[in-house]
Amino acid sequence: MDRITFSIVVVCLNPGAKLGQTVQSVLTQRYGDYEILVKDGGSQDGSKEGLPQDSRIRLLCCPDAGIYDAMNQALPLLRGQYVLFLNCGDTLHDRDVLSNMARIIEREKESRSGRDRLLIFYGNQYNLKQKSVVYSAPVLHDFTCYRNVPCHQVCFYDARLFSQRGYLLRYRVRADYEHFLYCIYERKARGVYTELLVADYEGGGFSETKKNRKISAKEHREITRRYLGRRKALRYRLLLLLTLAPLRSRMAESETLSRYYNRIKTGLYRLAGKRGEGR
């Protein structure tokens, strides 16, 4: 098998020093078969001019309509077999993320279950704001797809999953969530949980403002009805309300309580993973 190649996409607009921090976390990787594609929307703060001179960095500068439009503009330029979208301000967790992920991908692709199948390899994130690890669901089934899919900063997508279409721009906050479900339900991709700590997440991002949380909730209802059906989506929504989802969300966002909450959530995910049918 040929060595696994990665495309790391970083989109930005006047990011300041964050762009350099994110790019440097990739450049320090011990695994060398990658490219960094920086999509800049027209920064005027000198950030793109400060990028290192490295043949693995490619820079695309042109106006865009926001983060998802910027990601879409980067898609035709991808050269890697697997793509990771890493937001400005977020960084790869350590120097061995790509080498460890490549090893897992090679092993899975050589297995019978992974051969000739579209795959999404994902891991966990470290939330710098909460100072705790946020664990992804180890098994993807209807309920975990409704409740909590892994964030795009920890997902290595088979690049072919973007060959037919990219992100739908009518979703202002949840376009990455919609595309993940599209991959799972329409493209029949299989999610492979790796247990790796992939990225350090800055926190306080685009989707976490008060205004965008309202938009997010509305888009979530529309997307889940499309992929899960109205009745199943309503049943899961009622289940979360009955299990005090708003209170648990506040616990997850608390620097003091998030560590304990994530431990409990991880245990429940593992229990559900043993009982549920993975995709």
C-alpha cells in the first residue's frame, strides 16, 4: 500500500498569530506526507505574509462568504488521500498525531472490513478553555449521530467524500454536522474511532455565541429530520429533554465540572458502543 497522504485545510481571515500557531503544529509533525492548504479570505493583518517558506504550504487568497464557503473553495485543490479541517487557533495535540493516524488507517484499509470502503477516522479533542478531554462517541449509531458527532477538527475524511459535493451553505452554523450525516447516511461511509487525542480546541468558536446557538438548534432540527426522519428525531429530542440535556450542557462547559462530566459520558458511550450497532 502507498503511504497515506494528508491534506490539512486551515481557513482564516485576519487571524493574527493564531495562523502561525496552527500551521506550526502541523510542520512539527514527525510524519512528513502531508500538505497544508491555507485558504485566506483577504486578511490585512500580515498573518499570511508571516507563513514559513515551506513547499508543503499552499496559500489560496480570495474572498469568501464565511468558513464553510472557504472550506468549499479549498476542496478542488486537495491532493491528499485524507483531509482534516483544522480551525485557526486549534492545533494538533502532539508531534505524532499524523504518524499514529496513518498507522491506524493503513491497518484498517488492509483489513477485510475497511477494504474498498469510504471511511472517516476520528478521535478526541482537548478543550483548552475547559482544560479537559472531550471524548467522541466510540460507535456511531442513530442516537449518537443525533446527539453528538465528532467535531471536524478531529475527523480525517476520505477525500472522496467531498467529490460529489461540499458543505451546504444554507446552513450557517451546522454545515459540517450536515455533511457528516450525509457521509454516513447517503455515502454509506463508516466511522472508525481511534482513541487518539487529535486536536487542542481553542474554545469559544463561531458556533458558541448566543446568537449562533439559536441558529444551531434550528438547523439541527431540520438536519436530523432529513436524515433520521421526523418521528425518530422527535423521540430523541424528548429523550434528551427528559434526561436534563440543558443541565448536562452547562456541566460540560464548566471548567470545574467538565472533567467529571466527560468521564461519565465516556463510560456511557462505551456501554452504548457494546450494545449498539456501529456504522
